[in-house]
Amino acid sequence: MNLELLGAFHQNYPEAPDGHLERIKKDEVSKESSCATYAITLQFNRCGNLIAIGCNDGRIEIWDYCTRRMIKYISAHVHPVCSVSWSRDSRKLLSASTDNHISIWDIITGDALETFRLPCPVLKVQCHPRDCTKILVCPLRHAPVILNTVSYQRSILQFEDDNDLGIVASFDRRGTYIYTGNSKGKVTIYNSQNLQVVRTFRCTNTANSSIKSIEFSRRGECFLINCADRVIRVYNCQDVTRNGDTDPDPSLQLRDIVTGNHWRKCCFSGDGEYICAGSMKQHSIYLWERSSGTLVKILHGQKGETLLDVVWHPLRPVIVSLSNSVTKEQVSIWAQTQVQNWSAFAPDFKELDENVEYEERESEFDIEDEDKQIDTEKDKNAEDIEVDIETIEPISALLSSDEENEPVDLIFLLSTTPEIEQPEDQKDNRNIDFVEVVTRKRLQSETEMSPKTKKRKICEIDLPNASADEVHPLVSSRKQNKLGQLGVNKKFSSSRGQRDRHKMKK
């Protein structure tokens, strides 16, 4: 489909639910083993045709958005996957788990290219927008770290206050700067090349001013800061990077005045004209227009669900949300309502109430018009026009403002092998079985003669003053939920036992 024609005359934000990703098959298998497999985080690639979903059993699922089918899954980690990030060419996927491991995966083969182990839990990982050899890691209660996947060197961002432990970080749109925010509402901008401080400012001076996340728009020069005071602040990158004595004022402040919700996840639309925010209490998604700051839509999910993650499609007005539901509707898709219009007639069509006598022209239904005058000059000019059908014009929707050509190695389609239950030809089954037995024996002999495959190497990353006893927030929240369920069950069983004893005494 031509991306240039999408949303040309329509509003560029979703309005209603448009189905979900059917993960019921995996859930049925997990229910039999009394362990529900549910998704924790998800991320679109650059083109928007692939979705990476990290699950609680350490598996990463790759889904095709066009067909809405899972085309590949990677047995990535043993513990839950807490963060995923795509590379620019969509050929590599960066993932982090709750057991302090970071891995880089090849999407085509499904093999692990690099694996790192940190002494403390990892909250977020992000690939460099332009350089595939650099990744940004946000450890728990530690300064952000930049890892080089080629030289295995790590660079730690230095802060003025070493006692400040709550820090979030993110690359900007082109990877030129690194924006960090602490628990006191202070934003520090670093140069990603030499890690020198460019500027520092405070976004708020209130008591509850902890910065929860920093997100950048794919188009334009805007970024937002999600603070713990329930306010989303939007800034301009050019105004912020300029040196000044006073703190810059946000161009826009967004909040829910009625309910006063905390925001779980915030993001921009693909064109940067809308801002999306997911509520922390319920499955509700708020949409604002960035130019005016007006609330244009609120998308409500099923009652009783809690929002875990939300992402906006990079090219289309589509939102994919993730809830804590264990059913097949955990991954919901929100899109525009398509109104079918069947009244597309010819331009000269006229609707008549009654039959009208029509006078046919003499040459109306002739194959060739004999009375038509042929213009020889126009025909000569038409013959000189050459149509170029060899050169491929780049898709402007996939290019940044400083790019002219598309990357050559960008993945647009990830193929999958079909599963054939019964072959069509049943006559040559004996020959096929014989060939399979021979190949299996040959492979067994080759594996016995060849040396054993080496295990995957794990690179240990040393972080000074890192607390190794910390537990990832996902693991601690799950333990608290289990303890709460056990407490409720114990109270129920004890009250039931007291009732039975009381009846026996009577």
C-alpha cells in the first residue's frame, strides 16, 4: 500500500478497538502446566511491520502486524523479559531480563550475537538510533551506562549528586545527545560522543518531582517528560539545548483534571502531532493534540484490567496496548473506524427520478471515431516522453529529515516456514522414510565425530558501587501479589475451619 496516501483526508488518531493479537494457543498450553504465559512489554520496529513482545517466561515473540500472526519466537531468557529495543535496520533485537542479563539477537536466525551480565537489575535498554554498536543501559539504583558491543567497553555517565539513585535516560531522535532525569526533577543533557554535560535544568520544583520516563517524537524536535506529579511536560529540543541561566518553560503541560491519574507509559504519534498516555489504574488511553493541547479521545479497555504498556505505530494511526489480562485479548489494537462508501459513481453521473428519452450521438458507441481530428504535434511530443521504470524512489515516510536514501539492509518482510501436517503424495512414503533414516544416521555420526559446540559466552560488566542485592521491581511486585493471594487463602481457610468447629460444638 502507498504510504503517501494514508491519512491524507482523515484524522490521524485511532477511535475504536480493531481486534487483538490471538495468543490463545500459547495460553492454552500454559494453562495445562498451571503457569500462565503473558506479555510484559512490546515494541514496534522502524517500519512498523514487526512487533516484538517480551513474555514472563523469558520468550520473545515476533509478530507480523499486517497478518497479525506470530512468525517467530526466540527462547531468549530464563526469567521474564523486562525491556526490548529494535536496531535501526530491524535485523537485531536488544532484550533485557530480570536476572541482570542483556542479549542481542539476530532476527533472521534467532541466535544470540552478544550477551552481557550486570551486577544489578536492568530497568531499560535502548539501541543507538544511528550506531548499531552502542547500547544504552539503565541499571537499578545506578548511573546509566553505554556499552560498546565491539570493544566491550563501558562508559558511565557522571552525576553531580552521587546519592541520587533514581535515574532514567534516553537517546534523542538522532542519538546526538543523551537526556537523563533523576528523582528530584532535574534533567541533564550529555553529548553522546564525549559524554560531556551540555546543559542541566529543572522541570519542576514540587515535592513529588521524580522523573519516570523521557520520550522523543519520531518527527520534529519535541520530547516529553513524565513526572510523578501526574503532569506530562512537552519541550522543544532546540530551546533546551541552548545555554541559558533560567530553566526553560515547557511548551505544553498535560494532565487529567477529573481523575488525576498517574501515567504508566507516554509516547508520541508517528508524525509527532499527537501525544498518547496510558493510565496506571485502569486500561484507559488518553490522546491529546500537541498543537493545541486539547484532549481529543479517551480509549477504554475492558473493566478490571490494568495497562502494562502502550506503543504507537510509527507510520499509521494505530495504537497497540498491553494489559494484565491472561486471556487472548491481552494485546489490543486500536485503529480508525473504516466507513465503507459505495456511492462512488462517475463524475457525470446523474440520478433520475423517472425515465428520460436519450438521444444517442452518431459516434457514441463506435469503436473508432471517424470525425475526430488527429493532432499530429501532440503525438510527436508523446513519443519523446520516456518513462523510467528501473529506478526505485525512496519512501519518504521511512526517511529522516537529514536522509536522502533508504538503508539498503532494512528488513521489510520476515519469512516463515509453513507447517505441513500431511504430505500430499502418499505413494512414496517408504522412500521418504528411508531417506530420513539415512540422513539421521549420517548426522549422528557427524555429531559424534565433530567436537561439541561451545556454549554462549557471557561478558561480565563491572559497575562500581552497584548494589548486587537489589531485586527487580517486576519480581518484587509478583512476590507481593503471591503473598497477598496466600494471605487471603489462609484467612479464608482459617475462617472456614472456625465455622466447622463451631458447628461441631453445637
